[in-house]
Amino acid sequence: MPTENIKAGPPLLEVRELSLSFHDPGKTGAAPAAQRLAIDRISFSITAGSTLGLVGASGAGKSSIARAIMRLVKPDAGEILFNGDNILDMAPGELKAIRRRVQLVFQNPSASLSPRRSVAQTLLEPLEHFAMGDAHYRHERVEQTLQTVGLGAEVLQRFPHQFSSGQQQRIAIARALVTDPDLLIADEAVSSLDVSVQAQILQLIQSLQQRHGIAFLFISHDLAVIRQIADQVAVMYGGQILENSPADHFFSRPAHPYSQALLAFAGQQSIAQPVERQLRLIRGRDSSHHTPACVYADGCADRMAVCQSTEPGIHQINYKNRNMTGQHCVKCHLYGSGKTHDS
Amino acid sequence: MSRVALKVDKLSVWFGTTSARRQVVDNVSFRIGAGEAVGLVGESGCGKSATALAILGLLPTTTATVEADGVEINGRDIFSLSAAQRRRILGRDVAMVFQQPATALDPVFTLGQQIGAVYRRHTGISKKEVQLAMLGALEQVGFGRPEEIASAYPHQLSGGMQQLAMIAMATMCKPAVLIADEPTTALDNSTQAMIQHQLKRLQTDHNTAILLISHDLGVIRQSCREVMVMYCGRLVEKTDCDSLYAHPRHPYSAGLLSCIPQISATRPAGISAIPGQVPPATELPPGCHFAPRCNRAESQCRQSIPVLDTGLDRDVACFRQL
């Protein structure tokens, strides 16, 4: 995707101040029926044809965002605008039209494909559900989509168990593509695959970006994977987005201490002492006692007194270097005084 | 090399009945010294897990045939042992960490019960002492509040925490040999680092020999000095990690290395991958099994089988080495 197009286009998806909490049924050590805040006032946008890489450790709230956008869960507050329309206000009929245009690919292909449906049945179902075209069109569309993901018509009558995990993920991607969506949400879509199969699927995603102009919300815990395909990177921790920046900025000069720690981890070639020596139960915060602090304060190497008493605002980083364009936002007290991030 | 902790001599494994059996491990030999870590790498379906399960004698005798000149753990040939004798060794002298902790752990027992049971069986000490040792083991692998983990059921923990608990279980008896089958696959970077740190500690503190199985050469490089590359049941390259990274000789090793995504300052223009996929054991091509996917293959590769050449600096099974 050429950069100019990304900047010029209106956002395809815009999420504003989205919050989502879950009721804790009372697991070990938790107060029963406590509210767990999974997403905490999150805002971001994705331009048509561009890819946002959403990164963070397990439990950061990444998948909750995906589920909220698909309206599989009901957020507490905020807006999710698709081409300017808030999908949280939509009637079922309107929502159905949106779902054709936003599709989801899951982590584990063998669990997300029905074992009792052939490839043909799996791929025809979305077309039938959305009443797209006649029978002839549907069959053509299925074969064309299979070709896009690198499979031939000979697989149509086979069942998921007859495929390798890489082929299964191709089928799952084909199922998402068959309705000709504008946005694909890929939730850890390559994490359970072998490195060799992962590389093949990433090649496929790259061609979907370049040839079909599909926008992606690409969720992954793996920064190296994000590097291969993201235009923009958002870092999540404790239900909040701590940094959101063009990928080139992020990987050359990450601003938030958590992003820096993540990149240091990912880049290490030998075993270093893990930063988080003590594994804590990360289950989201208890929203009933909301503390006015930075969510990352406990783990932060650059912690200041203010970090434990005041929640940081979202600051924009200015560059002196003219080659660095695009908004680079960071939610951290270190950048509170409008500092430039240049040397 | 230090004292040999695990010695595998000419191990072969077939699946299926004698009339329609297919070979999944083909004449594999290696040894691991005490306190050393060796990686076994290859794509899914290359026979890595079958090798591990065969070493432990965990393959069902009804559907699998295992042949070997010898598999020795601390100098004892475990294939010559009776089932009862072997049970005394499994979990004590040799332990395994499985790929999917969620399925390896029993859902109806707490983690404390499961971890303690292994230790109790092999030591025969009192419940109270087992309890203390179990909590100590959980603390060792990095749990801040071990009592909370011990009283939890597997489904209450995340995948990374389950895996750390598995490692606590596998290491309580301080085994001479630990086989870890994809212990960090699908875990995030920081959890992955924590698990690798634990494996390293076991190696240095208790002189445990580790066989680390993974499809990711990046993971292996972080933990192992030596690496074996497996394709379709055969070892195709065997060398130290640094040499393999600097200069892979087998085209398959080179392909696996090129698949690892890298974090670079500029976004890479393209993504490289090995074309095609691992053939099923029923449809192995003649000659070098990798030939159909190899861009260096010539007629010799499709006709004869390259042997794992015990060359000067490393072993490579390839006619057209890089």
C-alpha cells in the first residue's frame, strides 16, 4: 500500500473511548461477581487498505477488542464507527450488512472449522447467509477465493481433518474472504503454526494487502510477525493502548517503556534474566477500585512518583527529522512536557 | 563431552500394522552429555515427537513398532526394562514436558495434587514433606504465591502458567534427562523467556541433559549449544547452533532459518518461505525426501539417499550442500 493513500483515506474503522468489562464468576482468590475491566477507554482507527498490528502479552485485552468490534460482546461505553456509522447503535439488519464487510480469522484453524462440513459447505455458507448472488455466482466465487488462498477446486469435497494446519488456516482465511470484506480481523492467526507454515500464511496476507487492498486488524503477541505486515502498531497493556505509532517509528524508536521492554525481549539472542521474574495473575483490573495510576507503573523501569498517583494523558511525539511522518502517540508521563523524540 | 546422559543408537519407528506400516523415524542416533542441551528442529510431521515418545517407551505397542540398537539413560538401556522397572525411571531419571499443558494436565485434580503425586511416588516421603517440596518447586519456577497455584485447577491458569507448572512437575525429582516437546510454542515472548530461563537453570543447577524439540530455530538457539535438523524422520544436519546460524549447509536448514521473521528498522519487502509442505509418511519421495521442495536438487538427489556424512566439522545428509 502506498503511504499517501493511507494518509488521505477516511478511517474505515474508528474506535472511540471503548470500554468493556466482564463479570468475574468468583474464581480462586477473586472477590465474587467483581467487575473486571478488559478494555479501558481505548481509541484507535484503521484506514481503508492499511494494517494495524495490535501487540501485547496474553491477557492485555487484544482479543476482547476483536470480539467487541464483531459485537460478539457488548461494550460498556464508547463508539465503534465503521465508515462513520456506530455499530453499537445498529439494528440487527444493519449489523448483518456490516458483518459481511468485517470478517474474523481465529488462532486455531482446527477448532474454528466445523469438522462435519466439507470445504465447499464451509465456504458457501457465508454467501448463502448474506444472500449473495445466485448458485452459479456462489460456486464461482468459492473457487475464485480458494485460488486466492492458494488451493485448487479439488479440495472442495474434503473435510478439515484431511488438511494440514497450514491448509486449514488457508481455508479459514478463504471463509473470511469469500464475502469480499473490507476489514479482516486476524486474532493470533499465525501463532499456532510452524515457522515455515507461518511464513507461507504471512506471504498470503501480504498479497491480500497488496493485491486486494484489504485492511487488517492483525492481533499478535509476536513483534517480529507484526514487523512483516503492519503499517501501524498499537501496544496494549492492562486493557489500555500505551503507544500507537507508524510501524517504522515504533521499530526504530519505541517511546513507551513497555514497548521498549517488549522489543528488548523480542530482540534478545541469548537468555537474559526475564524482566518479570515473578509471574502474576494478569486477569484485568478490578474496576471497583479504580486507582489513578499508570497501568504499567508496577512493571516500569522508568517509574516516577507521579506514575503511581496520576494516570498519564496521551501525548503526541514530535519529530525534528522530517522523514518521520504520521502520528506517534504515547500514554506516558515521560512525554508529558511535549518532548521531541529525536536523538 | 561430559558423561553421556542420553544415548540413542539407530532408533527407527514405524506406525501402523506390519502389512501397511510406514516409517516415521529413520535410523536416528545421537547422544547428549550431562548438563548439555541439544535442540531437535523440523516442521510438524517430521518425526520429532515420535522420536521423543519412542525414547520414553510411550508409543502404543499395538500401533507402533520401535527398533533401536540401544536407548540408554545414565548408562541404563531402558528398552530392556520391564514395564514396572520403567515406571520407576519415568518421572525420576527422565521427565517430559509436553507441547500442550492443557491436555497433559488432568482437569479434575489441583496442580498441587498432580505435582506432588509424581514426587511422592518416587521418594515415598510423607505428605507434609511432599507439600513443602511441591510449594518450593512452584516458587522455584517463578510463582510469587505458590499456595494459590497449588490449589488451582488447570483451567484456571493461562497456557504459560500451566506450562511453568508442568516444568515444576517435571523437575521436582531433578531428572538426569528432560525432554521438552515444543514447550514454548504459542506462548508470548515474556512467558517464553521465563520458560527458557527455567530450562537453563535446570541444566546448570542440576546437570540435567535436555532434548529441546521445536519447529523454531530461534527458540533452539536461545537454549541449546547443539542442534539436529530433522526432515521426514531422518536427521539431515547436526552441528553446533552458531555454525548452523552462520552457515547452514543443508538447504532445509537454510530454509527453516529464512522463515524466522526478523525485527528490522525497515519493513522487509518480501517474506521468504519454503515452498510446499512435508509429505505424509505414506507418500515419501524416493532419494532425498527434501528433493521435491529443494531448489538445488538434481537427478542424483531424486534417486539415491544421502547419508548423514560424518564430515570434518559437522554432519550433513546432502549431495548438494550449501
